[in-house]
Amino acid sequence: MAVIPVDIAGRPYEVRVGAGLLAELVAQCRGRLRKRAVPVITDANVYAAWGPVVEASLRDSGHEPHWRVLPPGEQTKSWSELAATVNWLLDLEVERGDHIIALGGGVIGDLTGFCAAVVKRGCKFIQVPTTLLAQVDSSVGGKTAINTPAGKNLVGAFHQPSLVLADLSVLETLPMRELRAGYAEVVKYGLIDDADFFGWCDANGAAMLAGDSALREYAVAHSVSAKARIVAEDEFETTGRRALLNLGHTFGHALEAETGFSDRLLHGEAVALGMVLAARYSARRELMPRASAEHVAQHIGDVGLPASLAALGLDCDGAGLVRHMLHDKKMDAGTLPFLLMNGIGKTYLDKSVSLDDVAAFLDEELARTPA
């Protein structure tokens, strides 16, 4: 088992990465489950696959799980589910020192974390991520949120978990599409500031997705270490360092909004295409070599992720996509910072981007013939 510390000032915690952690849930959470009753929030798919394992682990140690099983999908990150889940926790008489377990992917982790942030003005929670995307990204760092009609993740709070348990066994039951979506957040760490890791992804990404357990453990542990380092430097995204983790997300969130936050485009797929667009836009502005941008697009496409905006078949133009960006939570005094690239592993924050120019670029990409 790999153990990665997240050194948040005054609130450090561990991310544990290994196989079989769900079966050892109570032992891994030793000292945190202080009552017999344990609230567990999950979705229907995860409950069907892993609910019995968690149920047995808790009951065998004298705990009584209280399950809240929600519909899978991005639509669950809503005002209505937030309110209903908060009321459920209050009915269970959850106290500030209690731990709620978030068993699921990014949707469940985000919703549960936000509930934990607001119940009794802040109670504790444990992230048990069950998707590759959640294991390498959303379960670490304390960002919690729900979606609104205005956009994605616009209402939320910073609220760090007490522990993260990334059980690699759950990846064996994950559909390949979900695995690929999570891989987008893995390769992101190489594109941000680690060209050597991008090279590792080039050489090993396909085999990792195909099921190589050693490669999966390395990919998850390396990604978590990279995120932990950045989060420790800039927990609340005030210096700009943590903003680098949003590479591909400004383009990606606009695409998610345009497709109705639906299964038509998963979050990780949107981020993957968003990184391709960030690289190509950087090349268009002569910030990075065009060959490097196409290398990014080629790698994203080779592992089965979307690498072409035109191939999505959207019924909109570049200006329409830019309108979604105006609701981005990173807007500052009417300006939207963009994460662009000087090369692979050389991402930076640019606050001088013209949205009209972005719209023109997106029109070009919408008209581009898919490779």
C-alpha cells in the first residue's frame, strides 16, 4: 500500500492507495468511526457492486451502516439532492465529530463533502473513491460543490476529508469508458509540470488502462502525490499555483454545459478534449510548437478519449461555447484566466486572453475535419 501525506496546515491527512482497502474499511478508519451508526452515501451502481463488501466490513466490526443510495450521474450534484441529504444526516443526528463515508466517484465525493461542510457548520468525512478520476483528482484537496443551471461547481466549499482510501480493486469493475475518463486526470499531471510523467503515460497509458495492476498503482500514487504537493502549496487557490490543476477545465466545463451535464460527455472526457483545445490554442498563439500540441491530441485520441471538437457534433458556434465560460467560477473582474502551455509540462496561467479570439479558435475547431 502506498501512503501519500497531504500536508494541509493544521489538518494533514493521508491518501492510502492499494488493493483490498474496502474489505479492511474499519481497520483503515481506526479511531474515526466513534459510533455504532455509520452514514454511508453512495450511488446505485457503486452500491450494487461494492455495497455488500462495505456492509460486511462495518457489521463484522459491530457497526450499523445507514445507507443513502443516490442516482448515478452528474444530475445528482443538485440543490434538491443536497437539501435532501443534509436533512437525512440531521435526522441521523450526525454530530460535528462524526465521520460520513463518501463511497463513490466524483459526484458522490463532491456532494458528500459539501454536506459535511455545512452540517452543524462542519462535520468530518472520509473519501472512498471508486473511480479512477476520483482516486487521482476529486477525492484529494477538499474542493466540494454542486452544479446549478448557471454552470458546474458554482456553489460549494473547501472542506478537507479526514482520510482518503483509494482501493485499486474497484477499478476492476469500472467500465472502460469510466477508466478512460479518469485517465484524462492522470495525463493532466504530466502536461502541467512533469514532461517525464507525460512520457511515462505515452509508454504505459494503454497497458495501465488494459489492467496492469502495478502500472495502475504507480499512476494513482504518482498523480495523488502531484496533487498533494500543489494543494499543500495553495490550498484555497489564492496564489495561482493550484489553478494549474484546472488545465483543460475551462474548455471542458463549457462542453459539459453545452451537452447538458449528461452522459453524452463525461467530465473526464470533457477535460481530455479541453486539454487538446488548450494545447492547440497555445500553438495557434505560437506559445508552444504545433507538433507538441498535436502530440497531446494524438496521445489523447490513441487511448480512446475525445480529441476532436468537430466529432462531437455540437449544434452551436464558438461564441455559444464562450457564453458558457462567462459563468466560470474563475472569472475575476470580468476577465477569465486561461491555462495555456509553453510546451508539454509547461502550463501557465494567462490573464490576457481575448474571449473573441477564443470564440474564433473554437469556430475553427468546430469546422476542422476529424483525423
